[in-house]
Amino acid sequence: MLHFLQPGFLYLYFPEDKTEYIPVVLELILLIIICTLVFRWLKRKSVKEAAKAREIEEKVMQARKEALEKELSQN
């Protein structure tokens, strides 16, 4: 059924000397740390951007409200 996957398994390399896994594990740990740091940085940055967007939205809504009140008071 999954014959297309069989040739890939023939070329897998599992070393007899398990110390060859050490650099791979260290690289994996380093990449996980970097990914975590980038994720936290992006999350903090998005919170700051959301706060700025909220501020701008409030200013626009206030200006719109003042313009509407001014227009109503003139009529």
C-alpha cells in the first residue's frame, strides 16, 4: 500500500557510536531556545502594536464623535 515510502527507509543512518547524536541534540536544543525567544519577542511586539492601534482607534472615534456633535449643533 505505501510502497513509495519503502526506499526512503533503506537509506536511514543509525550510528553504532551513540556519541554522534550529541551535536544533533545540542543543535536541536539551541533551535528550540531560539524559536522560543523569537516567539516571545513577536508576542510582546504584537501586544505593543495592538495597544498603539487601540490608541489610534480611540483618537479617530473621538474626532468622529466631535465632528458629528459639531454638525448636529450647527443644524
